[in-house]
Amino acid sequence: MTFTGPIATAGAAHPTARTRLHVETRGVVDPGALLPLADATSPLAWLREGEGIVGIGEALRLEFRGPSRFADAADAWRSIADLAEVADAVDVPGSGLVAFASFAFADDSASPSALVVPAIVAGRRGGRAWITRIRPIDGGAASLPPLPHPTAFGAPWRVKLRDGALPPSEYEAAVAEAVGRIEGGEFEKVVLARELRGRMPRGADVRRLVSRLSTEYPETWTFAVDGLVGASPETLVRVDRGGVSARVLAGTASRGVDTDGDHDAELRLATSTKDRDEHAFAVRSAIETLRPHTSRLEASAEPFTVRLPNLWHLATDLDGTLGDGSTSLDLVAAMHPTAAVAGSPTDVATAAIADLERFDRGRYAGPVGWIGADGDGEWAIALRCAQIGPGGTVRAHAGAGIVRDSVPGEELAESTIKFQAIVDAIG
């Protein structure tokens, strides 16, 4: 487990999970759009249909690596929350002490998993708006950070994304090999991704990318956490006052060009044996990992279709009651990686991904979200996203679930459709 220091104005020189934080939340007049309050080049954001939270600055930042990254983060967060002094006059999901977090997909990833407690959080939910200010107590500043002010977005910018690891011809070959392994009984399903790469202009205002995604895909979780920016339609898990819910997505079809064509596309997806089989693997994976932590868990009787601007998904909602006191981060640890982004059986499929993709996914397809002091939180799977690295490097990923009936060309086309959200927003 690696700990890194906060920004210069945040307080303690060497913060750890033992750092004590002072937290104050108060209601405010609705500030309108939240994104203009966020940092331009390193925004923290979690937004959906105009509601959510944005973070400004860093009061505390922790990094985690390796197979124990989830357990280490959960333990660290318990310590942070237990030591914190919290005055929360709003008491809604996202108020009080919160941390934004994103995790690497693979145990051996070179990308760190990060948990970031902002110096300031601005939020809106259910008609209420608030500001939270946070500072380290030990060796920290004598006063809370100043209230944020909105700033205009910087100049427009675009990035041309080009093929990176596993270009189209190699992707089709990997899909064909995966189908052969499935027919040989090695696994039942594997999710294979490919990569696009580019570079942002120096000093680009990343809030523009977040804003484009939030505007074009308002029904998704639009996120920006430690350089990972995207719009995910899939709720990995949500915990709120003892209730737990999730939305499983697997099975995809392109939207039709007109009303009749769109209806036909939806119907084909809803009745596709291949897509329903792929979806069943993902639902079974989610149920099997959540059930031990719940006293009640129910799933939609049948998969239903979810419409996004560029595609259809098959979806199943899960709803339950926690039975063992788990935090949302504990559930994230239990659920990752799901069959929706890895395959089935999970351990065999994950090993096959490393073999067939031949690149480090980083935090693509890993959990991303936020957690509160009480352990409640909202988490998505990092899909339809780009990872912004040193020097403005950009890596985007998209994939498809491979089962016995998969056709390489069709899976390539599906990955291209899934790239559309981030390609249109950034390019």
C-alpha cells in the first residue's frame, strides 16, 4: 500500500489512514451547474441527470496496489471515517465525509488504485444543495479551505484517437482464439477489449470532456476520478441506509436508423440467444457475489432493454437488504471482476484476458465511484471511458463479451459501437 502526499494547502505533510480529518457540511443555495466549480485539469466528479457531487483539491490521497488493494482501501477508509470529526447538517447521500475512488482492473496492473478525499465537495441531490469543506486536523491549516467559485471552461479542444494495442485485425484473431477455447471447454465466456490512444493539448480543460459526456449521456454515471473520465451505464453496486442495489448490463445492439429499425433492433436483442446467454452469465455472477452479504436479494424476473443514444443493452436490476454490515467498498471488493467485464468462470476468464489482450487495462473495467463515512456509496464499472496520463496521454478502451456463438467481425463492430461515446466526446 502506497500513500502519497496532499496538495500543498491541504495540510499534513505525510497523510496516512491515521490522518484525522475535520469535516463540515452545510446547505447552500443551489449553485446551478456543478462542473464549473471543479478543478479544470484534474476534476473530481460523479454526476447523473444533473445531480451528484464534484470535488475540489485534495485533503487526503491514498494509493493501493496488488491483489489486496480493495481490502487495504476498505480498512484504510474505516480508519479515516472512525477518526474524522464530522458535522453534517444536510445528511443525504454524498454529504459529509466522502472519498472518490477508482481501482485498477487487474491485480498486477501497473496503474495504482486511488482513493481521494477532496478539500471541498459541492453537491446536489433531491432538490438540496450543499458544500462540504475538509481539512486534516494534525499539523493542518487552522481554518477550512475557502468556498469555491465557478470558473469558465477553457478553450475547446479535441483529440484524434488512433488504434493502440490489439488493432482490429488482431482483435478479430483474439476473438476467434477465445471462441476456440470456449469450444474446448476452457471457459464459458470472456470479455475482450481493445485500445485507442491519443494526446490532449497542454493545459486542456478536462471539464469539457466531462460536460460533453454528461450532456450526451445523462442517464449514465458520468465520472472523473484521478484522470479517469467516462460515462458508465452500469451500476456495479449502490448502498444507501441498509439497502443495496445494482444494475447488470450485458448484451448489446446498435440503435436503428429510424423508428421501425430501432424497434427491430431492440426486439432482436431481447430475443437473441447469444446475448441472453451472455447476460445470464453476468447476472449469475452478481447474484452469487452479493447474496452472502444480504438478508434479502431479488432480481428482475426477465432481462429488460435499456436505451442509450447509440445502442441498446440488456439489463437486470438487483435489489436487496444488507445482512452483514458490509460497506459499499466491501461489496465492490466481493463483486470485482464481474462476468460482465471479465467472463465466466471469473478466475479462468481473467487469466485468459491477460493472455489474449496482451496489454494492461489500467483502471478500465475497474470499479469507480464514491464512499461516505458510513460506508454507503455509489459505484459503477469504468466503461465508455478514457484514462488521461502524464503529459496528456489518452488511452480509451472498449470490449465485447465473447461466448460460443460469437463471430469475430460482429464483436469488432460491437466494440466500435461502444467506443462511440468517448470518441465523439473527445475527438
